[in-house]
Amino acid sequence: MKDKIDTTLEYYTFKSKEIVDYVNKNKRLTVDEIIQNGEELAILEHKITSLEVAKEN
């Protein structure tokens, strides 16, 4: 079970960093695009936190 959690954590962390890098590098994002990326990032961060808690238990 730990292997699946670790693999999933790595994936979500990678996707999270990908979104942050995209937003930081792109200077022509619309407000809607920023909001959408922020929502996706919030979902990923919630999943990461949940998996970290599951990993501890």
C-alpha cells in the first residue's frame, strides 16, 4: 500500500509544481485562467495533504 501512496504523492507533487511553474512563467494569463489553475492547485494540494496523513497512519 505504501508504494501506491508514494507513487501517487510523487505524481500529484509533480503536477502541482507543473501548475505553479506554468502560472509563474506565463505573463498573459486571463483572470479566468488564473482562477482555474488556482482551483486545480488547491485540489492537488488537498490530495497531497490527505495522502501524507494516510502515509503516516
